Amino acid sequence: MAEPAHVSVDIIIDAPPQAVWDVVFDWPRQGEWILGTKVSVANGDGASQGSLIHAFSGIGKLGFLDTFVISVWEPATMCEVVHTGNVVQGTGTFEFIELPQGRTRFVWAEDLELPLGVVGQIGWPIVRPAFAYGVRKSLEKLAKLVTKPN
């Protein structure tokens, strides 16, 4: 089995960890900041270990369903998910690090099992920068959403 494909992107947000956490894990709102994605809670409360989440990524009906289960739930600190879908498998980690002056370093990391065998392994170095760029843009939208005045 091949080594998981790793990508990690972080951003400093001018808000405390709880405020960032509250926006990140308002699952239906993730579509406001994650590019091309619509998220819903499929089973459970979406706020505890074992909850099943569905995220459809794509445009219109063209895309794929990413299913994942919350495996670690430590409010305002860390959430880890296990991707269980046909396309995306592996783990995702969201970490919230408290910084001085009421700020948060938010880290989104993925360790993914690449689809398509050797083709996926060969293609990952080409796809990885675009994937990381999309995550970076999503995190920038998140930061604006968390810090915008009410």
C-alpha cells in the first residue's frame, strides 16, 4: 500500500478558537467557505464522535460525494474525521491553536489514500498544488466569514 498523500494548510484568524470552531462545524455553512462543496449531517448530531457527514464537491451534478465519520471531537481544539467514500479515503484533521490577542491558528491537514493506483501516485505531484491552493482560498474565505462584523 502506498504512503498516504499529505497536505496541510494553515491560517491565522483574528478570532478566538471557539468562534472559529463554531463557524467551521456549522456543517451546512461550510458551503459558504469551502469551494464547490455542500455539506450535511447524514447521521448523528454532527457534534460528536461517530457522526456521519456527507460533503458533495463539484458543480451542479458533476462531482463526487465525500462521506466521513467524526473520529475525534475535542471542541475548540481538534476534530479528526475518517473519509469513508468511494473517491476520498484517509483522514482529515482540523486543529485550533490559541494564540495571543484572541487569535487562532487553524490547521487543516489531510492524509489521503489516492485513488487510481499508480496513476493516482503519479498524478498527485501535479494535483497537490491545485488542491492546496483550493484549501488556502477556502481558509481565506473562512477567516473573512469569522471576522466580519455582525
